Amino acid sequence: MNHEKRLDLVKKEVNINSSRKVQVDLNHPVFRYPGNPVLSAHDVNSIWINPALQVKTVHNAGIAVFEGETIMLFRSHLRSGLSVLGIARSKNGIDNWRVDPKPAMLPADEYDTFADGVDKKTLIENESGGVEDPRITKIDGTYLITYSAYHAYIKDRVRVSLAATKDFKTFIRYGPVLESDMRNVVIFPEKFNGKYTGLFRPNDKAKKDVGGGFTEIKIGYTDDWKKNNWKIIPGPILKTGGGPSAISDKIGPGAPPIKTKYGWLSIFHGVRTTMGGNPYVLSVMLHDLHNPAKIKVSNIPVLLPSNTDCRVKEVGYIHVPNVVFSCGALRRDDGSIIIYYGGNDTVMNIGVTHEDVLAALCERYAQNPLTGEMCYNLRSL
């Protein structure tokens, strides 16, 4: 079978909405929604009109379906620099987002709801520098939210913490999932062999931004998510750095894994250091349906940053150039997948893809999951 015919097998037509269909394939795996950004600081500021609540960014949102609507739990920088979490809602998950009148989660204080046994004083201190980058997983009838909590007075101190909700009004805080610096944690929406399962990317204090522990994603298990007693398997399931990959210098889990007929698809972020900085791209790996530690990973990223990912007004603020970053994605019944991603840590965007295309990239154009080396021969193509 020639290469052209192989490509034809994974061309998929997907619906953006009721009036627009687009095609995605191995050369163009993600189609950017023409209406991007779908949510910006301007949209939030028209609702949060108090000067203390005016924001400069809207990005890196956790996504869930609740009561027939799509919930976007977004991160925003207040003008003071503090990060908070807000909620926007859409009936179709694409447009007409409605912003809730107040932030959903501020840094914790004594008036918040805490799980039994939580050290309130320590948790409040842990979150005093801001709350960021939520991921949402529904399991056991509860929405679990992992989010980064920053300490205001200990430099670079970050703990990924856990909150739970059933109504997106009341959030019960359970505190740090681990007592170590952690930046990216996502939880699978199903148990494996009776255990809750998560993906973890710790911070590496020996490295400033890239390299070292930043190049590893690990897997962990627990019998009870409420107790924050995760056992992290020492060796990584994904390690990069071997070869000129677009994700060679930093990786991290992004959206919670999505179940498909091929396995669990994980959309994650990666970085390759350049003379112009550290551009963030989105890539994908495929977990075995029954053994999530067994993976195949695409050597080809699915989305690289472009000027279209951060459309702002002429006087608009841009936080971090050359970044696409996802904390949430949704699968539709037809196998299409909506990726919700932040552009330049400034605005929220949407991209559409299909499970057939993402799985094919992992199967046909893979890299070794523990060395980062390319698994296909360019000369034979």
C-alpha cells in the first residue's frame, strides 16, 4: 500500500458546529476554529466589573460536561498578578460562552470548604500565591479538579492540589496530592485493577525551566483519591531528549486522557529550547486500554503555536509568546475531539481533530517512549 493511500485512510471530516464541516488528516491533525479566541479578558471583564477583579488573561481551562452544558473552568491573571479560576458555560461547547458573575475559586481562606482532616492553615499558605491550570476528571459521580497552588512567600514553591465538586458551586479542598513540588497532574476517568490512576510531571529544582525531571512523565496509583496517598512509579512512562524532537526539552500531561477504541488518548505539551525561547507545542500519546503505563507516542506534534492563536486588540496584553497549552478536551460520539487550549497564556481557543488521526500518528510516526528517538525511517517513506 503506497503512502498516499495510507494518508487517505485517516482523512476525517468533522463538524465544528451545525453549520461547518472541516477535514483533518495526518498533515493537518488539528483545525483551528475560525472564531478563536472563544473567551478573552475582554469577555470576563465585561462581567467582573469590580476593579479588583479585572483580568489580563483567560487561559489553560479545565473542561467538563455538566447538566447538558460544557463547563470551562478557566485561569485568569488579575491585574495585580494573582491567578484565580472562573467559570464560563456554553450549550454547544463552541460559542456563546456565558461567564459566571464571580470567580469560582480564589486562593483558599478560612471561609472555604475543606475536607475532614485537612490542615487548613498550611493549605491556605500553599495557595496564597495563586491557583492555576485546573484539570477536571469525572469519576464516581464527582468532578475531581487538580490545580497548581503557589506559595506567595516561598519562591517557586508549587503544589498540585485537589478539589472536588458535584455542582460547580461548592468546591471541597483536599490539599496537595503530594508533598513535593509538582506542576502537572491529570487523573484518568476510570480505575485500573481497582486503583485510581494519574499522570504526574514533577518540578525539577535543579533545573530552571527545562531538562532533567522536566523531560519525564510518570504514572501513579492510589486506592482512595480523597487521602492524597499516591504511589508514584519511579521510572517514567515517557521520557524525551534523545534526538531533535519538538518536545525534547520539556513535557507534561495536559488534558485528562480520553477513552477511544484504540486506547486512551493523552494530549500533552512539549518544549524544544530555541534561540528565541521555549515554544510550547501540543502532542499526543496513546495508552493501552487496560494498562495505561504502556504507551505509544507521536514524534510529530499535533499543534504548534502561530499568530492566530493569540488575537488581541492593539492595546491588548500578551503574557507569554509562542505557547499552545491544553488542560481539557472532549470526545464526541462520532470520534471527533474538541481541544480547548490557551494561546500565549492569554486567550482561550478551540481546535477540532479526530481520534482516528491522533491514533494513527502514534502508531505510524512514533518515537521511543523512553529515549525520544524516532521509530520510523525517513528514507523508507
